[in-house]
Amino acid sequence: MRVFSSAEVAGSRTTLYRRCAVAIYTAVFSSVQLSPSPPKLTGHASTPGVIAVQEPITPVQEAVITDLPKVKLGERLFRDVRLSHDNSRSCATCHDLRKNGASIAAHDVGLDGVKLPLNTPTIFNATLNFRLGWEGKLQTLGSDVKAALENPQIMATSFEEILQKLNADPGVRREFTMVYGRRPDTENVVDAIVSFEQTLVTPGSRFDRWLAGDAAALSAEELDGYRLFKSLGCVSCHQGVNVGGNLFQRHGIFRPLASPQPEILRVPSLRNVAATPPYFHDGSAPTLDDAVRKMGAAQLNSTLTDQQVTAIVAYLQTLTGQYRGAFVGASR
């Protein structure tokens, strides 16, 4: 029986990963019914309102609000420190809507004074993800809300405690009765917060304008960055309306990327990525330039040139959308 050397085993493993990457890339593009080769950007529709249907990314749409009182109540709860055990923080503490929907820390600090194990993802466009959290263990915004409230490091509370606080406030009781026809309970507290979080989408990015037919929305360098984003294979994991957020992937396929655990992650959205440093699940990449270089090496086995990195970063900066009339990350 032949004994394979470690070099042969490593080579076989690399070949397997390459084939897997190619298979994923092929599957993604066939699922969105693209032409055999990426479409030429010079042929993009220039008529406003005409969506580029052949592109693997689609525009973010404006939030559809069907029950404004629920949304307003949910926003009030999102900012209410009484939803934490010691009344010291709210959802907005780690998910700052005035900035990037998250924070600028690599790891936020828990109520116990210990840094959280993973970087805090932005809440903007979270409703467009197919799973929530870096590991994708939570399937709905409601389950995500409950998990955060009951997590001993994040809010460290219970619904029994929350309801006791809220029902002790005559104004809150009155508002819940007006909106839901009853006092605060577990179901309507979660529903109100979810109703608000569903509105936290950020349409109006320059790339979305380009997708909608505004040929002048992107510069030549940004368009070149988008071409590279597709041709190099970044789009095999980062596509769809959220430019990611719709599948799981192993990180560090060809080279180490960041902290080795968790090994399998939900692919993050790249919407507003220019406004959400630091990057990766461990917050180890301080800049977008650094993140692009490391992703090229770890996930694509490519050593990107400075020119390629500059172009891709320029493209990624066009993915910044708007919330309440201002671009995400802009001072309010």
C-alpha cells in the first residue's frame, strides 16, 4: 500500500478546495441565470429605473412600513436601557444607528466587564440575512432579540424582569394598550422591536443607483473594482440583495484568515462595509484594504496587487446606503 507524503496530502487538499470554490462560483452564477461570461459593463442600461437584471447583486428596496405605531414603539424599546439587567445599556449601545449600526470596537465589552468573543455585526440590513449572528444559529429577528436580551454578557435580563419594569411605567402600559390592545408581554415586546428592526435597511447606495440605470453613478475605477470582484470570485459568496448574508462558508481555506474558531461562518453582508471597521469575526482587520488583501489570500489563494486592492476597495465604498436621509457612517 502506498504511503502519501504530507506534501502530497496538502496538495490534494488544496486541489479539493479549488474545485469546491469553482463549484460554488459556478452554482451561484447559474442560479441567477447569468450569461456564460460576465456581462460587459459598457452595455449597462443607462435609462433611470431600468434594473440590471443580469447582475448577481440586486438593489436594496425602501422599507415598507405597514404599522407605524408598532415601529415607533419598537424604536423606543430599542433605545430603552431598562431592557438590560442593570439599566446600563440598550440595544442601541452596541448597535449605534447614528454611526454604522454597530460600534467601532473589535470586541464590545459585556456586562461582566469581559470582551465579547465575536465582533458585533451591524444591525443595518440584518433583516435581509437568511440567518443571524456570525455562526448563523438564529433564524429570525425575533429569536435574535430574545437571545440578546437573555445573554448573560449582553443584556443579562429575563422577560420576567423586563415586563415587571415596563408594566410599572404607566406611560409604557398606555402605549402598548393603544398599539396592541393589551399591556406589555413577551410576545408584543419582541414583535415591536422586530417591527422596528425590519425598517433598518439602507437603500440609495451609489452602486444601487448604477444597478437601477444611472451609468454615471460609478467611476471607471469603481467599475473596474466591480469587474474584479466578479472575475476573481468574491461574488461567489457575496451576492444577492445583501451582497452576502445568504450562505455559510469555511474561512481560511488556503491560508489562515483570522481566529480559527468558529470555523464555519455565515457570510457577512458587504452592505455599508466601508463604514463598519474593524473586519472579520474577530475584528482583526483594521482597514478595508487589509481585509481585501487577507480575503484574497485566504479564500481565493490570490495575492492581489496594490492596483487590484485599490479598485476593489473603491467598489466596496459604493455599497454605502442611506438611513433617514444620510449615508451610513456620516455624522448626524
